[in-house]
Amino acid sequence: MTVSPDDPRTAYDQVADDLRRRIASGALKPGQRLDGNAKMAERYGVAAMTIRHALGILRREGLIVSQQGRGTFVATDPASPDPAEEVDGMIDELGEIKAALELINSRLDRLEERVAERP
């Protein structure tokens, strides 16, 4: 899966959603080591920073764990997220949704102007 520029979600949300889906479906098994950031960045067609951001989301959700010097793994026992982190995540997500809606409204305004200009 590569990140779509036409998707209103951020690139890191697209990556996080794909990894979340793969974990939920069992394609990524509990305890399985994830590929390194560089390899994932290449596969998704994004920067390594985007992968780090996506993994941070999944880490806060308790879906993955990182071990210094060993890598990142699918959590064997998904923990309940910290309520404060969950609220912060929701606030971030609402900000992203607002930005996406503003972009959509801007595009809609431009299309309406073009239609109005037609003879």
C-alpha cells in the first residue's frame, strides 16, 4: 500500500490505519517484529519521519511496543491507552479533520467559482 495524495487523511494517519488494519486482521501477529523505518518508508512511499509519527500513534494506542536496540513489535497484550494520551490523540485528530474540511471547502469554493464563470 502506498500513501495516496488524494486521501484527505494525513500520510501518517494512512500508514497508521493500514498497520492497525493489518494487526486487527492478523496479518501482523502479536510479538511479530515490524520492518525498520527505512524499509516501511520505502514501501509506503513516505519519509521516515512519517513512519515514526504513525508508529507513535500506534504505540500510544498500545498496539505496538518498541524495545531499544531490538526494534518495534506488535503488542502481545494490547494495553489500555492512557486517558490523557487518548484525549490528546482525539484533539490532534479533530485538528486534522478540521484542516481536511477546510481544504475540501476551499476546493469546493474554487469549483463553484469556475462553474459560475462559465457562459
